[in-house]
Amino acid sequence: MTDTLLSVRGLTIGVQRRRSLQPIVRDVSFDVRKREAVGIVGESGSGKTLTMLSVMGLLPTPPLRVGGGEIRFADRDLTQMRERDLRRVRGAELSMIYQDPMTSLNPLMRVGEQIEEVMTAHGVPKDDARVRTREALAHVGIPDPDRTARAFPHQFSGGMRQRVMIAAALVLDPQLLIADEPTTALDVTIQQQILALVRSLQREHGMAIVWITHDLGVVARLVERVIVMYAGRVVEDAPTRRLFRRPEHPYTAGLLASLPDPSDRSRGPLAQIPGTPPDPTDVPTGCPFRTRCRQAVERCALEMPPLTDRGKGARAACWVPPEEWVS
Ligand SMILES: Nc1ncnc2c1ncn2[C@@H]1O[C@H](COP(=O)(O)OP(=O)(O)OP(=O)(O)O)[C@@H](O)[C@H]1O
Ligand code: SF4
Ligand SMILES: [Mg+2]
């Protein structure tokens, strides 16, 4: 038995245009071990959500489609699985909290029924499901679960809706939870409460988690490993402490430089990575980061750097090693 829970290899996702597939996510490979907490970080549009939606088998097809690659979860290839079998895995073994809870909660259904439905769809008898729903709501810190179960999603605040989503995602005790920016729409205090809640539930349930975020600062305290995406590719993948101490990709170095330093009281302006990421369907030749990169050399315009091993569990895709970077 290996320790690997999720293994993504050479994943390509694209938009179907007439007969050809226009790639958006290209050749993405990474692993998540059992009980591991991993972060996927990158600017808006870098392909974080699409990558994890395809793991869930929930890519909006058409116009999007998986063009190639393998997604193995608990030793099965999900890309080859029939929808009926995939449905059995989804929700029970593999679960996702979405960016906007209103898109995944049905506005016309009481929240209790929605959580019960997750269970009855997986064969839990209705009476059991009702009891377990009340327990699940109490477990995520919702007061008066009986009354809450009878309410509709619009009757809750954003933070409470996220708690309902978390209850629904965890009710069948999945092995992997994918949390897609579950707090961006919330104010800072509620954000902190939700992050702390998910982290403690993750530890308690012994599940693996993938946090998707554009904020490296938020995820740093929550994960053991960070995967950095840029323009639809993985550009760095490293243990969190290693990544903070010695980034191997200039884009990661730029993300780190733009984080506020907690020990710095002067609050000077933060460094920003100049420029904007390329349109994922129209990436320049060579390295996709080269138009914004201070370290670029001639070779960067000609060839795409492959993701290579950098030691101590790190991988990065860059032609120029950190010791040769100009400051
Ligand atoms: N249904 C769609 N049809 C065509 N293109 C799409 C579709 N959904 C997403 N895309 C494109 O795919 C790219 C990657 O999208 P994705 O949602 O994965 O980004 P993301 O990294 O999650 O960004 P964000 O941080 O804003 O959530 C984006 O540039 C987006 O325009
Ligand atoms: S390959 Fe070149 S352009 Fe790309 S990140 Fe490295 S130095 Fe910059
Ligand atoms: Mg997203």
C-alpha cells in the first residue's frame, strides 16, 4: 500500500473549439498523500479551480474538456470511471467546498434536506440521515441545529452558509476535502473562524485537504506543501518551509516579496509582480512567465522549462537557478 491518495499526471484541460482543443491547463502533475494538507496558489485565472473540478469530475463539459492525463484517487483512475461509479466516490470519499456557497446550495430547499440528500444518495437510511444532519450542523458550530435544518440558504449570513457547506461536505467522512477559497467573500474575523474550523475538522477526521487560494499568506499556516500555478502550469511544488526559505521559481519569489512582513511596522508599499498573467489560451512561446520575469535569459524565450527535481522534496520549472538570480 502506498501513502499516495491522489495522483494527477499530465493533466490537460482545454476549451473545445470546433475540432481542436485549446489548452488552458497544461501537463499538470502532483500528488497528495493521505492526511496531507496541500495548498494550490496562483493568480486569478491560473487554472486552480479547473484542475480540482476535473478531479471531482465536475468540469463544465462542454465547453471544457479533459484533453489528457491521469487522475488516480485511492488507486483508481477517475478519468476512466463511469459517471455512475464516480457519483459514488464524489461526496463520500472526495468532497469539495466551493468558492461561492450560493452556487452549490439549492435556494429552494431547506438546508437540512440538502445535507440529508448527500447521505441518502449514498445509501444512508432517511431516519439516520436526519439525526446525522443535526449532529453535523452542531459539529460545525451552528447554534440550534433543529431550527437551522428547517431554514432556507438565504436566511443565513455568508459565514453561516459556509458552515452549512462544510457540514454537507464532511457528513460522509471523505478522505480528501478540496476547499476552493472558502473565505474570500467573508469579513476577516469570520474568515479566521472558518479557516480554524476547517483545520481542526481536518485533523480530527484525519483527512487530506487541498486548499485553493490566491493568497500565499493565508495558506502558509495551514499546509505542509504548496503547489504554485502560473498560466495553467505547475511552476513550483515544495514543502512550505522550504518554499519560504528558498523559492526556486522567480514567480514564487515575487509572491513572497508581495506578502506583508508581520515584523515590519513601517508598512511601506509592498512589492508587486509587474505586469499581468497571459491569456491562458494564448501563452507566449518558451517560459510563460518570461514577459514578467527579471531573471529571464535568452533561452527562456525559446524553450519551456520542464518541472525538475530541486532536492528536499521540491520541484520547479525554471532555467535559471536561484544562485544565478540578479537582485
Ligand atoms: N467555462 C469556461 N469556458 C471557457 N474558459 C473558461 C471557463 N471556465 C474558466 N475558463 C478559463 O480558464 C482559466 C482558468 O480558470 P480557473 O477558474 O481555473 O482559474 P482560477 O485559478 O481558479 O482563478 P480564480 O483565482 O479567479 O478563481 C481562466 O482564464 C478562465 O477564463
Ligand atoms: S525560465 Fe526564464 S523567464 Fe521563466 S521563470 Fe525562469 S528565468 Fe524567468
Ligand atoms: Mg478559482
